Amino acid sequence: MKNILLIESVQRKFTKRIPGMSGLNYYSRLRMLGLKSLELRRLHTDVLLVYRILFGRVRLNSNEINHTCAVTNTVRHTETAML
């Protein structure tokens, strides 16, 4: 988290130095410049990668991937509670 804040601070400082932007808060500066926060861009990139993986746009050898999937099924829990 510390590294994320440090990287984001670079964009904060840069956008603040643009003439006419110093009096605005960070998100107003981003909106006026047509930019997204670095956190939002990382999230967008992650979602795009997952989409590409799910729809076969990225070639992956499933044997080389170490993955876990935590799936909760609330319907099953509800049915069990009703019995």
C-alpha cells in the first residue's frame, strides 16, 4: 500500500504544477485533464486481463498457473439453514 501511495503522489504533484490547477483538489484536476487515478487505471487493467483470460484472448498453460478460487454459495447456506 505504501508503494501505491508513493506512486500516486507523483501524479498528484505533477498535476498540481500545471498552470491553473494548483487550487483544485486532485480528483478535480484529473477530471479537467481527462485523466484517471493510477489506482483506477490499475483496476481497469486487472479487469481487462481477467476478461482476456476468460475469453481465450490470452494464451495460458493452465498447468503453469497456481490458482485458488474462493467461491461461496449463499443459496446452499440458506437451504441448509432452512432444514
